[in-house]
Amino acid sequence: MTKAEIVNEIAKEKGLDKAEVQAVIEEFMKCVKNALADDKPVYLRGFGSFITKKRAQKAARNITQKTTITIEAHKIPAFKPAKEFAAEVKKIKID
């Protein structure tokens, strides 16, 4: 499902203007990006958490040039689904 399809579905379901829905979704994504950039997790109860994970420094090989390079430690964004979310996707009932 694309962002445009999400906008269309929400606009149709709630009877809102597509431009307004698009603006809200864009602002939501901007807030999540800014929070993660500041190393602050975003918790959405019943949906999941947007977090940053730390990757340690490591050595990698360039096999075409037969050289070793160092990849510095860095952070990557990650999503951890809530139990309810995961269960719904898996179609398992939880108590």
C-alpha cells in the first residue's frame, strides 16, 4: 500500500479532503523523523514503537578491489510492532 492509497482510503472513510489528510500524514512522518534524529523513540500504543538501533563499528571487505574498509558505528531507524498489531497480522487471538 502506498502513501497515496492510504490518503485516499482515510479521506474516503472519514469524509475528509485528500489535501488535508495528505498534510496530516506528512506532518506525522516529519515528527517521527525529527524525534528519531534527536534519538527520541516514538511510542504509539496498540500500534508499535519507532526506535533507533545502534550498529557497532565493523570491518567490511571490498572483494572487487581486495581491500578492507571500516564502517563507523552508526544508528538506524527501526520499528517494533505492539503485541496487538503483530497478533492481528499473524491472525492470532491474544488475551
